Amino acid sequence: MPEIEIIFAPQQEPIGSFRLLELSSDLCKQIESSNISDLNFAIKGGPDEDAVLCTSERTYNIRSVALSNSVLVMSPSPNPNRSKDQVVIQDSLNELLELVPTIPKLHRFKALLKEYIWEEGQEEEDDNLGVTTQKGVTLDQARAEFQASEQELVQALKEKHVLIIDDILRPLSPSYLHKILELLLMHLVSLSQTHDAASVNREVTLQVMRWFGEVDAANESWKVDVERTVRQVGLGVLRQHRKEPIAEEEFMAKWNTAVGDTFASSTSLRLLTGNYICSPSPFSSSTLLSYLPCAELPTDPATRFADLFFIRARWKAEDIVPYLSDVAVDTKDLDKLMLKYARPLTDKDGLWYTTRAR
């Protein structure tokens, strides 16, 4: 067995600073199966934020884990005149960095873009001016600003209905989005077109069509995602009943009218799960619906649970789970959150959850 001499780096030589990063199995597979030029890793985080690592598809929290034994980082000696094999200690490490999958951190999204909401009539104003005078957040700035992977950011822009107008991110107002979708569905019926071959027009409308279906630019046609479109129209109707509940039968009638006879068969309260709560009517046997969108609740799990139990002292299991889907990475993570913040109770009506905090 050859002898190896281990020495510390000479004081006059710069000593490197190293960190050990433990890769998850999925990241290892991605690295091993990809070309180096195709890999896209970025560490993101401002002065007041914990750093995260973003791939093209997922976001990971970076967590420091102390090591029971120090790890030495060594390199071959650069001395060509050495008489025996020699390695130089470059650094001594007492921790490694662990990657933990997390949800994208987009809690500042709404606050950052609230000044740039796109309302009805602004298309004409910009056309009359002939130039774009609006300032705002660009897509490249959003990529740098938000702790999310490219895929998660693109999905968030779609789900939060954010337009890209002259490279500026402009959230579309809920009322205007509702009107556009109603007009699009009416347009299909008036032209006797099928929902997989509708005409395409205008920049804003075109982006809305892409959110709610597939646009074939070559053939100028639109294949409607019926379930997604009908769901959004239902949310537009339900949004009017945040403070004043509406009877389920009355709501369904309004929803069916809004989507028209062609799409009325696709309406179902199942599509609106996580956006409403039910309560019994004090005057009849009807069930009342109140608008409570999951997207407007705090993203911090502890605060989310506190808000939910402030709204209701106890929740049925099937009612509270949809309000936690966007703060948990997976079902295993969801189970941990439920165990930490909620207390299960079982009675003749089934499983309920109450707050664990006092």
C-alpha cells in the first residue's frame, strides 16, 4: 500500500472555502442522465430570505446539518519535486447542506403586482397612446425575484391569470376575466363552432385562451379545456358571495346560465373545491355557499391553520384538506402538517379536526 503524506496548505497559498451538498435521489438521476449544458440549477434568496435551490422543475429548501465528525477536503500537492505522494488539506467541514423539497415561495407575488392589474378598457387606452407608458415587473425580473423553478413560475402565471403585455406582467382582474370567458363561450354558440375549433383574436384574449385550452396558431383555432373554463366562470359567479352566502340551488342556476346550455352539463361543485364553504340555511333545508378562496389565505402553514380555525372551530377532514394542498409538497408532508397543527376527533358524523394550539 503506497504511503501518502498529508499536509496543511502553506499559509502563503489561498485556502478554498467549500460546502458539501447532499443530493436527493431524483436530482442524482437528473444529473447522471443529462448533459452538463442542459442542467439548470440556481440558488435564490434575498437578504431576508432563506436560500433555496431551484432546478428547471422543482424548488428545494437548503438546510444545514451538523456532522458528528469533521470532513477534510484535500487535493493533490502542486509541488512537482515531492519525494512521495502528497495531498494538501484545503478545508475542514463540520456540516453539510441538505436539500428538502418545498412549495415555490410566491407569497409576495400578489403584493408585487397589485399596482399593475389589467382592467377592462386598457387595451383601447394603450392603442390610442401608440406607446407603452406602463412600468412594472418584467418576466426576467420575476425569474430573479421569486424563489421558484421556471416550470413552477410559468404554472403560477397561468393559475394566477397574469398577462404578459410588452414584457410586463399584468394580472388580469377577476371581473374582466369572467367577462371575457362568458363572451368567448357565447361567441362559440353564436358561430355554431365546436369547443375544439374556435376562432382566435386579440392579444389579451389570445393569452386567456391559452390559459383555458390549446391554441393552434397555424390554423387559428382554439381547443377549449371545458372543465377549467367552466370552473373559472363558476368562481366568477361565486366571488360575488364572499359576505352574503347563496343557496346552492340558486348558485347552480346562475352558473349554468353564465356558461350557457352547451356547457351547463359540465358544472359541478366538485370543480370549486377549496374555494367555498357550506353552512345550513336557518330558514330552509337549503345549503348555503360562501366564497372562501384557498389562494387568498396565508402561505405560511401555521398562519394558514390559525386562519382556518378562526373561520371555523372544527372542520370535516374532506373540507379542510383542499385548503392545505398548496402549502404541502405531497401527501406525506400534508400528514405532518395535520399532525402538527390539528387535533383529530371522531363522532357519529365522521372525522373532524380542531386546532391543536391553545
